[in-house]
Amino acid sequence: MAQRAAPASGSSPGQDGRVRSEFPYAVEGGSEKLVRTVLKTLERHVSAGEWQHLKSRVPNSFAALLP
């Protein structure tokens, strides 16, 4: 069962902060692992060409998370 996460001490704003604010539950491995797992799953459901197109269209900070 998911539990509300405690605010991260010293966390910086950005993607992690946004994930925490929009999905405020504790996840084993942390929110970055959750995001990476979701992206790996998404990658399995789109063609290689679509995936490369997506990677070329998102900001570099986000593209770095893509598998």
C-alpha cells in the first residue's frame, strides 16, 4: 500500500520536486526509480522511430531520463 511521502530534506526544485508534488506517495526506490520504470514501460509500447522522435523533442534534462 502506498503511503504519503515525507517531504525530502534539502530537495531541489525541478523534475523530482514536481513528481513529489504531483505524486506525493512513498515509492520503494524513490520517485526517480518510479519515473524510470514508467518510461521503460512506455518505451516497450512505441516503435523505435517514435521513441527517437520523442527523445528529440523533449528538453535535454528530461531526455537524459529516457532509456
